[in-house]
Amino acid sequence: MAVPRCIPSAVFLDPASPGRIVAVASPGATMSRSLVLLAVTLLAACTTTSSTTSEPAKPVVRPTSGAPSSGAVGDVRVIMYQTKQDLMMVLVNESNAERKTERGRLNLALGDSDRAYKVLTDQQMTTLLASLENRGFSNVADALLDEDAVYLTRASGDIPRFQGVVVVERDGIRRKVLGMRALNESDIGGHQRYKQFVDFKTLVTLKFQATSNAEAPIGGVIMPTGPAR
């Protein structure tokens, strides 16, 4: 029910008929004791109601999704090896912790002190990883096991149908996609898998060729770009 507007010490109600205004006092009017008490009671009630209804509304707190993490990409190494020409391409991100020591740099270069790997900024590496994911890398990749080391050597050329491998290593977790030619013309799945490998290989190759910062494992020296080893 709506609360009647209050005019302190000016409006009086009929005690026998609550809510009925019987008098409006002028500023200099003389009031009886009963009417004064009634006015004070009305004023107190109105003051209480006013303080209750005029209390400012509390702000509504809505859950937020939170800002995306802005942390580093982690320690990442991307490798592409193809048996043709015994071609190896290695990309690492600039904040990779293994770059800090000679032992770590040798590990990044797969133990070859003469192999220079290329260094991407963290943002460039993030972009490369996103490009691989957009083409379904995680959907077709398998874990790279210790016994899979042969896929990264010249000896892999003796494996039937094997053409190469793309490896993504992130914070110690290594995943691979093998480039295996289809068994025959009717091997539709084999053709699709090989095409995916070629897509991944192309992405890595283009990024490698477009990057000028090559680092030598011994001494950690950044040197001009040379032919990929």
C-alpha cells in the first residue's frame, strides 16, 4: 500500500477514521495536546518509513569471466624433419629456459653442436602454435617416445613410406605427426593424413625461412641466417 506523503507538524488525521485528513495547520496555528501527540506520532512513522524506503540500492555483483592469461608461452620447440635432403628445421621461443646454458642449447639442437636453431619471439611462437592447432595438429598427433628418435635421423629414410615428421614440444610434453605416404590410391584415409602432415610441414618451413635469428648451441651466439641443416 502506498505511504501518504508526510508534511511534518502540518497534517492531522481523524483518530476515529485512520487515513482521513481532518485539519491542516497553518504555521502560526495553536494545536491541542492530542493533536500535537498525533502529529508527533505521524511524523515518527513517516520518518521511519522514509529512511527505510530511501535507502540506496546495493550494487548487484555480477560474475565476470576474467581476463585471459597473459603469461609466457612456456618452453617450446618445434621440429620439422624430412628424409629428402636430410633436412632438419628447429624453432624455439626466445624465453625458452634451455637457452640459458650450453647443455640446454645442445639439447635444443638435438645434440648437434654444428646445428643452429632459429629463435622466435614468444608472440611469433604463439602464432605458429595457433596455426598448427587451427589445422588440427592436436587431433592427429601422438606422443613422441624415446624409441621414436629414429624418425629424426637419416636412418628414417629406410622406413617404408616415411617422408618426415613434425614435432611440437611444450614444457617437456612432446607430440609428433608422421608423414607417411598412403598405402595405395584407394587409401583415402592415408592420403588425408599425409596431406595434413604436408600442411604442418609447410607452416613450420615458412616460419623457419622467414626468421633471421639463428642461434649456435656453443656460446649461444646469434648469427646471420644460413642454409637449414
